[in-house]
Amino acid sequence: MPTDIIETERANQRVVDEQARRIGEHIRGLRRDRALTLVQLAELTGLSHPFLSQLERGHSRASMVSLEKIAVALGTSQVELLAAGDPYLRGPDDPRPDVLRADEGARGPFSQGEARLLVHGGEHAFEPLEWTGQNTDPGDFYEHREDEFLYVLAGAVRLDLGDDEPLLLGPGDSAYYRGGTPHRWCSPVGTRFHLIVVKESPARSGGRS
């Protein structure tokens, strides 16, 4: 069964989550700013209309893959959508250092793991994520115009970069790939891995395609 349909069914059993509500409101605002209907957004993303409706109302949490599809359709980034769920949004001209405690940071679920934004919501030169999981299915490829850097803190990771041969990475290994490179990762053996992923901010990517 497609991921977005499963997410829609689960949404009917969940209470509204505050982070999900904020993200949903943000997605609705971006969609309306771009004069798109829910049906049109569904066509652009390949996600179902009922799922997107649940998402905008805060009755569901989108997977990181679904957030990426929505971000591409709305001309923003996956991380920017995730950051909208942070109650401590910072203005673009806020000069203060941004200190994030271990129990803070907007979080996004995905198969058998979680991503956590390592800065508070707002404009940044780059977008750092902490990523943990143990999934053996790499799922769909991510692809965005921004450059990205990946560093393995713990565990083993299989990294797929487009049509290249899969790479096996371990603690201390890293990879840097240019915007437009299809990429995805998983555990080669089902054990837990821990990553830091740093993506260039869309505003700093210079509009590369």
C-alpha cells in the first residue's frame, strides 16, 4: 500500500499534534500563496488528496520523503517545512547565537527512525539535521538543488548516489554531493545508524537546478 495512503489511515486514529498543526498550517499558507488547490498539489507531488487534506489540518505527520515531495512542488525545502513546526521561530535579522538543547529541535519521523533539525526555525546559511534509523529499505531517492554533506557518527550506512555503485560508510566517513544528485541511504544489515546531514540553504544555492 502506498506510504501516503497508510499515513492518511493512521491520521484518523491520532489526536492533533502541535508540531504537525504548525507544519500543516505552513503548508496550507504556501499552497495558497502559490494559488494551488489541494488537487493540484496532489498532482504535483504524487500524494493523495485526502492525505494532503489531513496534513494541512495537522491530523497527520508527513514522512521526510513526503515533505521533500511537497517542498519541491511549493518551491521550498524539506527542512524549511520541518522548521515550521518549531515553536521558537527566529526572525531573519536576529543576531543572537542559536543554542539548541538536546531535548529541543523540530523532529520529523520516517521509516524506523527520526530526523531532528539542529537549529531553531528561521533563516540560516545551511540546514543541519541529526538523522537516526535502522531501515534496510532505502526508499525513494531524494533530489534537490542544494549541495549536501553527510557524516556518519555511528553504525553502518549504505549510501546510494544516483546510478553509481552503492557506497558502504562507517563511523568517521563522510560524503559531499552537489545539488541535483539523487541520494538515499539505509542500514546494510538492519542495525542502528546515526548521521549528521548538512544541506545548503535554498536561499544560498543561487538558484541552481
